[in-house]
Amino acid sequence: MSFAELLPVLKKILTNPIVIGTAVVVVLYMNFCTFVANYRKKPPRPKKKRTPLPPAPAKKEPEQHTDEEHSEQHEGA
């Protein structure tokens, strides 16, 4: 069967009301299935972005004397 003979047959098949109706029903059914799969009762709430806290001021640690400094202070007295 050549392409020239195939064209009228395809035209009759694709213009058949049953084929067109079936295609429409299939497309509508697929859209409905997609809708049901993606359906949510409440829309998702956007997440609140946490603002980074400013860095805490550096605490001054009490000065620690080394053993050498400690011994020098007692010898000098």
C-alpha cells in the first residue's frame, strides 16, 4: 500500500466522530486524573525565613596568669 492509497483511509479514520469523541474523553480523563493527584485542600503556606541573629558581643574573659607570671609576682613582693 502506497502513501497515496493510505491518505484517504487515514482521513476517514481521523474524521470519524467516534474516534474524535474517544480522543476528547481520554484527554479530559487524563486532565481529571492530574487534577486529583495534585489536589490539596489547603494551599501550602510559605515558610517563614529566619532572620539570622546578630553575633553576640565578645565577652572579655578574666586574665589568666601563667605560672611564670604568678611566680614573678610572689618573688617581687
